[in-house]
Amino acid sequence: MLHTMIKKLLTIIFLVLFSGNAYADLYKAKSFNCVYYHTSIGEIKNNKYKVESEKSNNFTFSIVSINQTTKKSLMVGNNGTDEMTVINTEQSGIHFLQVMPVGNMTMTTIYPEELGFNDLGHKLFASSHSRHIAMTNRSLPQQFYGTCAKTG
């Protein structure tokens, strides 16, 4: 019993010591490659949201040139490059906000939760990407779930 308690205590100490490294690693990053593999889309039907959720083909983009001082970064995807605002909360992750020309917004959050390494040896962090879209006076919110690999 004493051996089990000591083992649990050492595990907790180990996790606390190494969780600080994940935080430091996340908040010092200059770039990420993000891959999202699960999608939820909400649509109003009969005056209530109907949410469809499915595993999807990978939706990917990169966040580069992250500058915590100027609060600027760039999103690079298949539709080109766009500027994003960096919001660093130090506890709940790094958030990237994009306002599109028509007023729609996207927010990407990279959480300080490590999920291992990708095939290239880059550290993976949990991430979600939200699109807040209104088209012809109709809402079409979307949420994507996946990972972001710290590449720089």
C-alpha cells in the first residue's frame, strides 16, 4: 500500500514537472501545421439547430509568423494567406482570430494538451477551429476538431 502511494505521488510530481514544458513549448511556438478530422455543422431546421457531426476528410492549414508582441500571425491554406490576431491566454491555450471581409469570423484554439508526436517528430497539441458564418441571413456555425503540430 505504501509502495502504491509513493508510486502515485511520483507520477503526480513527474506530470507537474513536465507539464510546464508543454506550456513553454506551446507559448514559444512560431508556427503550427493543423489537421482537423472531425466536423460538426449546425443548421436551423424547424426553428431549432440541427447539428450534424461526422469524421471527415482532413481539413488542413498552417499558422505561421506567430508574433506574440505584435499579436499577429498568418493563416496559410488552400485559399491563400490571411492575417490572424493572436490571443495568448497562457492557461487555456493560444487563440487565433480571423475576421473575413464579409464579417464572418473564425477562431482557432491550440490547447496546452500534448497528444504525442506526428510522423515528422513534431509535438502535437489538441486543437479546435470554429467558423461563425452567416449567409443570406442564415447562420451556419461549424466546428472542427483535430491537432496542430508545432513546426517552429
